[in-house]
Amino acid sequence: RKEVEQDPGPFNVPEGATVAFNCTYSNSASQSFFWYRQDCRKEPKLLMSVYSSGNEDGRFTAQLNRASQYISLLIRDSKLSDSATYLCVVNQRFQKLVFGTGTRLLVSP
Amino acid sequence: DAMVIQNPRYQVTQFGKPVTLSCSQTLNHNVMYWYQQKSSQAPKLLFHYYDKDFNNEADTPDNFQSRRPNTSFCFLDIRSPGLGDAAMYLCATSRDPGGLNTEAFFGQGTRLTVV
């Protein structure tokens, strides 16, 4: 079993749609959780951290369920510019940052 | 201003010829990471440093070595590059995870081609 797993997609959605990504992690000792965005041939960039209480940043909402070892990202009112790969990242013990396999999102006009 | 800087951005090396990639940071972060990312795959952690403590991933080939002479610099040495080592190599840093904000900051990567 991979340490961090995501549905690879691609998710093809029209502009304005709401789309949700899921991520599961295997190490129950994981401490911190993040969503990164990566555009083609670019480095990953932090989209948002994920807190236990859930958090929202504009059109983006992240949730964490420690009991189920599950993280989610919800994007509302999708824009063409949201097209990218979304990477779930888990900070395990001893500062080890592990990436999920990534989910590709394609938003079409 | 770039906070994590990787040099060079593009590197072409010959099969079997040692190559070194460099990374520097202005963030004074304790932790530095090296990731390998192949086309259409997620970044794969090769190793990381917490200060001077080196942590190698179990499946990182012996062909890959790293040095961290000081807080600001970290190097990735590939002793005998093979065609399968062609990839984007990403350097990242993060703070001491004693706090909440432990997200990683990435350099722009070095794209390695092996010919």
C-alpha cells in the first residue's frame, strides 16, 4: 500500500463546476497535511495547509479526518486557471514529507 | 525574490559521467529535501536533512548521494547517471516541525537529461 494515495484522474469538469479530491494516508503518526498545486513542468506550490477543524480559502475548502486517515479538497466555481495537478502531501514523523500520486484537473470552457 | 534556488535549471550529462546539482536557501530552514520527479509522476523523496542529520529513503539507489556543508546549501551527487535517472530534481526546505507551519518551499527544479 502506498503511503499517500490519490485518484489520479483526470477530472474533466466545465467552468463553474464543483469538484472534490480525496487523499488517504497510511501512517497514523502523520502530523501535518497540505495540498499543493503543480502546473506542467513547474515546481509544486503550496495551495493550502489542512487543519483538523477544516479550513477554507476563497473557493477552496480542505478537510481532515484523522480517524479515517483521509484528506479532501473541494474547489467551488472552477476556473480555467484551476487546471493543474493537485498533490496531497503528508508530513510524517522525522520531518519526512511524502507526496501523493497527484490528481489531474482539467477545467473546460 | 527566490528563496530556494537550484542550479542549474537544465543539466545535460553523459551516461556514466558524475553530475552534481546544487540547491541554496535564504530561509534558514532546518530541513532540506531532494525529490526526483519523472514525467506524469508525483515527486519521490530521495533523502532529507534535518540540520546535519541525513535521512536516506530505503529505496533510494546508492548511485545518489547528498552533501549539506552548511544550513544554506545542499548538493545532490549522481555518481554514474543512467538513462533512467533523467528527471526533474526538486529541492525543498521546511522549518523545524515543532511548529504548525511545516509546509515545504520548493526551488524551480533542475531538469536532468542523460545522453
